[in-house]
Amino acid sequence: MKLSNTPMTQHTFAGMTFFVKRDDQLHSHFCGNKARKFMAFLQQDYPEVDTLISYGSAQANSLYSLAALAAIKGWQLEFYVNHIPKWLNEKPLGNYRGALELGAKVIEITSHPLDYIEQIRQPDHHCLFIDEGGRSTAAEEGVKQLASEILSWTRFESNQTFVVALPAGTGTTALYLHKYLQPHGIEVLTCPCVGGKDYLLTQFKQLGENDYPQILELDYKHHFGKLYQQDFRIWQQLLQQTDVEFDLLYDPMMWQCLQSWYKDNRDKTIIYVHQGGLLGNESMLPRYERKFGSNFGES
């Protein structure tokens, strides 16, 4: 399986000319930042492992990527969640649907999933445990490869000052990209989608690094998973102006941050790392329609 050297495409959005590292095109089942983070697990041999264990949301991008990893390796995925919405159970969509089709077991429990895994499930040597969202030092290997591809491409565009931008959940990808790009003079920008800046800094520290990417923030509180009309508008405009579909959960917040940042940084050129996660739009779009009406997305 070839998980490298994805295309770099040029686009214009809201007056910004930028490039997109098309990691959404890595592999049909295994793409985006999760594929980079899980690459080491894909490439290494685990002769005694037959079960992959993780936890998170029933609609998480990591769920589908882990299901793909397990299917490729011939493992059973056990993915523990606090809640599966009734409507999602009745009509599986997005990452949840995709994971089930790949044979994943999505297990709903009442306690905190990590506590349950550690205290009740108690994985043995036949199990491989991956923390929520792929937060792991093992992610460094795949992200280092991504940084190498970006550096190789920028050497042919030496007349520009590049910055690399991507939204953050756990921030693992942004942190390791910064580690390998900063020594070459390429700044990494990110924004805290899941929690605030303090939450993201805590995630960084847990990975043992002491030098971090630049964190951009909005001027209002942006709650993870909440539906914002502005998020949808940005997503829709990006699709119309670039012919590239982005993730509806993370990318709109990052692009709002970048629009503010760009006002004072017009001399710099953005390389935006596509996060994949497009299967999640399958469940996000109906949520927007239910909240704002079926005609909400019409121009």
C-alpha cells in the first residue's frame, strides 16, 4: 500500500492563493491525518495481536481509520463509546457506517471508555491499544514522512515564504510537523478545535515535546461539534471556489482563523494539509439540514 507523495494542488479562496497537500487522496479507506498517524502501526509486524482497541465518539474520523487499519491487518477492532445516538443506530451514516461495514465492533458503555478499557476489558498481549484520536508518539514516524514530502516540494518553490496550516484535535500531527519543518524555516499554524488553547497545550505536553506550533484562535468561543451557520458557509464557499471538499467538523474553524491571520501575513503562502475525514460529512450534512432546514445549503 502506497501511503506517500500525495499531490499538491493550487487554489484561490477569499483572495488567498494557497496550496493543498491532498492527503485525502492517500487511500480510499485510509487517508488524511489519521492515516499518517497510524502508518507505523500499519507497517510494523505484530505477530501476537488479533484485536485493536480504542475509544472516542461514534462519529469520529479515527473510528473509520482504525476500522480500516484493523481490516488491512486482519484484526478485530473494539471501539468503546459513551453514547450512540438513536437516529445513528437506526440509520448508520458516515464514519460509523463505514466502520461497521469494515467489521468494527462499536461498543456503548456507561462508564468512561478509558476507565472501562483499563479496569474491565484489561487488554492482554493479543491486543493493541491506541489512545483516543491517535494521540501517540508512534504517530511521529508517519508525520515525519509527511513533513519530508512537504520539504521536497518546497525546494522547487524557493521564491516563496511558506507556512503550513491544519486544524487540531489532539494536535499530534501539527506538533510533529512543527518539529520537522521549523528547523527549515517553515512555520506551522493550527487552531484548537476540540478545546481551547490550554487544552491543546496540554495535549502537546503529554507527547513530551517542548516546542510548539503557532496556535490561532477565533474571537468567540467555538464549541466542538456544535453547528454554526458560518462554518457551513465557509465550507460551502471553499467547495465552490476550489472544487475541493473539506471536512465540515474541523476545517471551517481553521479557515476562519486563517482569514484573520492572512490580513497581516499577505507575504506568506499557505500550504494547507487536507485532513481527510470526508466520510464524516455524510452525517454532518443531515445534522445541518435538521437544524437549519432542508434549503439551508442552497446558494
